[in-house]
Amino acid sequence: MAEQLINTLKAERERLGLTQAALAERVGVSRKTINTVENGVFIPSTVLALKLAAALDRPVEALFALAASDR
């Protein structure tokens, strides 16, 4: 079974009333980077994952998890 990274980034960002652009500014990346992470297109580096967790005031484990895939 292949593993896939899932995330709750969009829900957590929206919980705080942040736009993708506002979150991007907080962590020093582009809005497109936030969009691609939210949509599972881009897997963030450890550093970016930690910055996102800090910006959203959540533990990194609350934002990212592995999900098994039947592929």
C-alpha cells in the first residue's frame, strides 16, 4: 500500500479567518505554495510544515497525517 500525506491546512486556516495570501505572508512563501499544499499537490518540507503549524497555533500532527492508499 502506498501512503499519502493528508492535511487539514485549509480548515485550520479558515478557522482563523485567514486567506491563503495572509497565511503565505506569515510563513514567507507564495499564495500558490499554500494552495498546492492545501490541495495535496505539494508536500511541504519539514521546515515549512513547522512554520505552518506555528502560524496556525496548532501542533504539526494536527495539520498533517499519513493515510494509506489502496493503489
